Amino acid sequence: MEHFPDIYDWINKGVIAVDLHKKECQHQMLHNMLLPCLKIKILDGANFGKPEFRERAENFLQRTSPVVFISSPKNQNLPKDWTYEVSTWEQIEAFIMNHNPAHDYNFLITEMVTGTEDSVTGIALSDGKGNMLIEFYKKPYCVNISPIASGFSEPKYMDIAHVKNGYLRIAPKKIGIEDIKELYRFLNCKKGYFEFIKGIKNNSHGIFFMEYQDDPAFTRALKLADSIQENPFQ
């Protein structure tokens, strides 16, 4: 299958290592930016079996349920895994027991976004000065960010937009202009790398942000956007 260049390829040129334990801080930064974002909690699998591990997990479930529960291996040779519609400690415990030994993993609990027919996941780069590069993965009912964030998304579901100096230079073919306007409204004065999902959270339909990076290597990829002559996914 032909591989089209995507934002993941460009970011990879910076050889960036993301520290998982900064994710909670990232989400706090999204909250401080007044962006609609997902709550998240990270649990070290080395503490599984200790009272505080269960207490932290159950406290999250009491505030937000159901959730998505994700295993993130500390060893990159192990696969990442997740389960949806989690609302009890027993579901969490059963999931972790299938990831033995637990100390090889960190576990993430995050609010769940329900997919709709017009769901979109995506990555946006913004320099905070009206220049943005947005990559979309539009597949009905898909709210999994992994295909686009991992660089293994199917081209037929991909789309791209490039905003330069506040003007839409490259328009996506599959994404409504209202979504572009909303993302621009959220991000045009903010700098960094953002991951987002469009779906339903707590009975509210909209775009929700789930990851933020401020390393300069991310936004340097924007300099390559001018070399895109047309939408490469069409």
C-alpha cells in the first residue's frame, strides 16, 4: 500500500520521546488554556495490589464513568491495549490481570468519548500566529486516536487542512468548514501540538482535546506545510 507523508512522519524527524508521566500535566495545561479536554489519570502498574492503586482508580470512576482504560507498556516491545465502557473496579482488575506482570505497564484512565457518524480524530499543529496544519482521520463512529497518532492510518479516511496567516490555503475534502472554524477559534492563538476527538462526552457533542506538546520540534513541522501543493490523500 502506498504510504502518504503525514504529520507523524514529520514529527518523527525530530526524534521526540514523549514522557508518559507528563500527560497529567499536559491535560492540566489544556484545561488552563480553557480548551474542552478529557480528564486523565495515570497509574503505575508497579503499584498494582497496593490500596492506593485501587483507591485512585475508584476515585476517578466515581467522578467520571464509564471510562476508557489503557495499558501503556514501559517496554516498547510490548503491545498497547485498551478497553471501553469501564465503570467498575472489577473490570479494571480483570483487564490488568491479562497484562501480567503488571509492573511492565503504566495504566491510563480517561474520560470516554462516544463515536457518532460524523466523528473525527485528528492532530493539529499551531504556531499561535494564525498558521495551522491539521490532519484528520474521519471514519464513522471511530474515536480512537491511535491510527493517526501512530502513523498507520488508512489513506482513504485521511484528510488535511493548512491555514496560513488566517486563510485556508488547503481545504479538506471530507471535513465540514464549521469544524475547521471551530478548531481555528480554539487554537489560532495557542502554540503547540494538539490531539483531538469529535464525538459525545457527558451528553455533550463537540471537539475534545486529549494531548498537548509544546516541544519546539513539533511546531517546526509547520515549516514543511508550504511544500504541500494539494491534499495528498485525494
